[in-house]
Amino acid sequence: MRVIFKIFLFILAVSAVAWSGSVYAAGSSESCATKYPIILAHGTGGAEKILGIVDYWWGIPEALENEGAVVYIPTVNGLDGTIEKAKAFKKEFLEIKAVSGASKFNIIGHSHGALYTRYAISNLGLAPYVRSYTSIAGPHQGMALADILIANTPECLQQFTGKTLDFVFAYFFNNTDPDSLDNLYDVATHYMQGTFNPNTPDKAGIYYQSWAAKVEHFCPNVVLEPTWRLLLSHEGPNDGLVGVESAKWGEFQGTESGAWWSPGCDHLTIIGHLFGITPGFSAPDFYVDLVSRLKDKGF
């Protein structure tokens, strides 16, 4: 019966997308013409274009620019420790600042992008140049999945798997000197709560806010289905990778789960994948609304 219900929901979701005609925000207005430019910071395994072909932020920059926003997309190593990513982000941030001439920026970080940007703001001197910080599904209290992998994988196997992932990302994703194990350890709960958060305080004069994503019935991106189910018993509602409670930082704005008939909003749907097919949820519209709010606040 559960399988039949899932199939019914999927058919309904696909049909609704077809009827809607387009999931992209309509416009050509100035609703997103913020005072300060937008910087979109990708998460683990990401880049502006994955494999040089697939947009990480699927349809989102175009939707924002169509509504008057100025958008920049830096790229750091897809697999690396938080601090190393933060250093790379700072370098690109300052290059963007020099080219744009802007005095401040609004940073929007997805997943690990919410952590290395927060570190760069707090500890690498970027605070004077940031007006707002927005976290999308960032694991601020750690990832139970990382805890499970570390606890249940022998050290020798961790090293072997880490080196294998490093090779794959270096060869296929053109990453420079990836470090998958540091990436994993740096999102573990004990590190986030015991080391990272106490040493990465919010800075005065910056508006901090966050959103979480949540799967309701099944993951639109089926690769996340097993982890979603696993995490339900470990940390409750989640998006397939990050728990709702872990995603809260600053002023929590809510949890995105899509329309009532949607299977839910998972960790990839929240950035527009699978390739713009996000039943019951429009990522471009979500980000247009988010940036419009920033504009309304004078940012």
C-alpha cells in the first residue's frame, strides 16, 4: 500500500509540473534589486558548474538576475575541510569585491557552503564586507550521517575510501587537492558543537538567517531515499542529509517541504535538482522570494 501511495504521489507531482508550464520565476522586475550584490556559495561536491556542464544552482542565478539582482558564484574545492574552503572562499570574495566595487555583499550558502562562509566571516576578516548571511540546509549542529559513517567504518577503510573519493573528484571534477576525510570530520556533531560553533561567533552588524528542507513522503532525488530513512530514526525530520534542527542558525525562517501534494523538499531539490524537475517546489521562486525579502530589509 505504501508503494502504491508513493507512485500515486509521484504521478500527481509530475502531472502538476506539466500543467504549471514553467517552474522559473516570472518577472523582469526590480524585486530582487538589493542594495548589495548576492554571492551564492555551493556545498560539498559542488562548483558553479558540476563537471563543467551542470549548473549547481539550477535556474536560480538567472531567475534572480531577471528580477534585478547582481549575482556572483565563487567556486572552492568540492571536497575539503571547512577552514581550507573558507580560505579559498575569502580569496574569491576579495576578487569579486575588487571587480564589482561593492562595499558589502549578501551571502547565501547551501549545505557546507553555509559553514565555510560563516567561518570566513567570523575568523578570516570578511565581516566588515558582509551585510547579510543566509544559510540553506546548512549542518550547523553537525550531521548524524557523518557520525554514523565515522563510528561504523574502520580507520583503514576510512583512509581507503577517502583516497578513492579524492582520486575520483580530482580526476572527474577537476578538484585541486581534494580532502574528503577532512570534509567528513568537519561536519561531525562533536566537532561542530564542541569546536566549530564556539569558535565561530556571529558578528555584529550582520543579519543572520536560515532555512531547512524536509522530505515528507519520499525523496525526489532517489539517491537520498536510504539516508533520509536512516536519519529519521537518528535526528527526526531531515532532507536526506541534514536534519531540520541542525539547519537552524540565526533567525530561523522555516522549513521548506513543498506543496501539500509534494513528496517533499530534499537536500538537492532546494537548489533546483533534479535539473529543474522539483515536484511541488520551485527553487527559482524560493530564491527570488528570499532575495526580495533582503531587498525589503534594505540589504
